[in-house]
Amino acid sequence: MTTGYYVLLFLGGVLPLAIMAYLLGQRRALAQEAEGSKLHSQPNFYGWYAFVWMILPPIVLSVLCSLLHVFHLLTVPAPMLVVACLAVAAGGLIAGLRTIQPGLRARNRVEDVIRWLLFTAAVISIMTTIGIVLSILFEAIRFYKMVGVWEFITGTQWAPDAAFLAGAGRTGEEGAQAAFGSVPIFAGTFMITFIAMCVAVPVGLFSAIYMSEYASPKVRGMAKPVLEILAGIPTVVYGFFAAITVSPLVVRAAEAAGLEADYTNALSPGLVMGVMIIPFISSLSDDVINSLPHSMREGSYALGTTQSETIKKVLLPAAMPGIVSAFLLGVSRALGETMIVVMAAGLRPNLTWNPLEGMTTVTVRIVDALTGDLAFDSAETLSAFGLGLALLLVTLTLNLISTIVIRRFKQQYEL
């Protein structure tokens, strides 16, 4: 029997018990109320109270057995675990029904459970974030011990492919010395991200201004869903579009201008990535501008300003915290994109200011390092964690800067 079978068996036993617990708890409260007793809470809260008594014991037991299995302390067979969960669920249901009395503060008990459930969800999200950071940090430290932090940060050559020759004792051969300088990789990342934001920010912000201030409700109702369709297109489709359509157009345009461009250049994925990010910036900016009080517009018009002056002097400064957040979301989306860069910009770490040449990004190199045939403890494989930690620090710095900017604008234009 597979694990899926036991999951279905567990759900098939717990769900009827859950429905039964709610109905029996509510019926018991109604019966006591019919006898003349005054209930502290509404009858439905007594139903939820019985439901909580029924559902919590199997959840606690399942989590405990999972932790024991993860830490290799004890492995409970699946049939035994299913039977035990159903048994403790039935026992919890019986115990919960016995404690239902007219003076029971069922509403308070249920709300306490909900409060603890929300607190647990918050703790899980925080611990997950900490776990992600630590999992990257420990492996990145191993990589930095092999290469050196200063060499990694300031190095201008990225050539990890020769690392396996050093491991085989062939360091004397030409080209056998591996290099892990991250400057060309981050240069390509920032170059492509900059090109993408140069496309996405003006187009997205201008479209948001048009839809929120100039377009009629009918036009806005049609244009906004069509624009947001771009956010649902898979990135591999954007990659095909960049490689097959945009790159040849860029090469032809460069040749017409007397320039030389590679078919795997940085400009093509930057342009296509900017198109992909437009709906994120447009939709968020449109929602922020629309959420501003209409009295701000009326007050500005009453002072004799035009519509364009109102947008420039009043609405955009007031909506700037939301616009900065949209910009940050776009930057994060661009920094984490992989498929478009792989298909249109190539894998060559190239330190150059020319966007018509091929480049690569951090995420592309991470994928390339983790999909090779080398051992996990090799320098080339561990370089993925070094790049991941550096990219994490970059995004953290951008978050801190954006938070400072948002707070300053909120203090200046607090509504």
C-alpha cells in the first residue's frame, strides 16, 4: 500500500469525525439550552469546540511522529499511525463532548485556539526564512574557505569548469586553475536588471496613471485584465520570444546602425524581461493610486491646478510608498529570472559595458553549478551557495533601502 492510500484512509476517517464532532457539539448545547440552561456562547461555538477537541490530538500525534522520523529517533509504521490518529481523534471527540456545559466559555476557547493557530503560522514562516538562510550560509562558508571571500568579491574572471582538473591532480596543465571571481556575473545580473527596469517602470507607471486617472471605467475594465495576462505567461515562452524574435531584431537594428551584436546578447532578455515585469508594476501602482482619497484630487482642483499637475504634484508623491514597493517587486523578479537569460543571453560570464554582447546572471550560474556531474563538495558545486548568499545580501540591501524610502514618504505624505 502506498503513502497516498494511507493519506486517503486518514482523511476518510477524520473528515466524518470532524463533521460529527461539530454537529454533536452543537446539538448538545441546543439540548441544554432547551432544558432551560443559559449558554455562555452561541451553539455553533460549542460545535467548533468539539471539533477542536477532535482534530487537535491527531494533528499533534502526526507532527510528533514526523519529527521523530526526521531526526531518525523512531519510525512509526503508516498503518499503525493511521489507526492511532483515528483512535485519539475519537477519544478527543468523546472528551470534548463530556466537557460541554452551559457555563463553558466555548467562544473564548475557540478564539484562543485560532489565535495560537495564527501565531504558529507566523512562527513557521519566520523559521522557514531562517532555515533557508542557514542552509545557504553553511554551504557558502565551505565555499568561501576554498576560494576566499576577497577573491570571490573582487575577482574579474569566472572559470569554474577547470576545478575538476585540480581535483584530479592536473593543476599544472594550462587552463587547470579555476577562477571564481563573481564580478562579471553580478555585472551581467545588474545590466539585464537595469535594462528590464528601464522598460518596465515607465511603461508600467504610465499605464497605471492612464487607467486610474484618464481611462473610462469601461476601458479600464477591459485594459487592466488584458495587461495582467502578461503576468500569467510562462517564462519559458518569454525566453522563446526573446531568442527567436527579439534577438534577431536587435542584431538587425545594430547592423543598421553600424554596430556589431551577438545573437546571445544582454539587451534582448532585458527588453523581454521588462515586458514581463510591466503588469506587476502597473497593477500595483494602479491599485495604490486608486486607493488615494478622492478629496485629494478635489482639493487640488479647487486650488486651480490642472489634472496633469494634480497627478505630478499631489497623487504621485502620496502614492510613492506603493510605487516604490512595486518597483522593488519588479527588481526582485528581474534578479531571480533564469529561463529568459539562459535562452537569449547565454552562459558566458562577460565583464563588459556593451549590452550587445552575451552575458549571464547569478541565477543562471547557480542552476549551471547544481546541474553538473561534479561531487556536491566540489568548489564548482559549492559556488552556487556562494552566489546565492551574495544575491541574498543584495536583495536584503535593496529591501532595507526601499523600507527607508517608504518610511520617509509616509512621514511626509501621511494621509
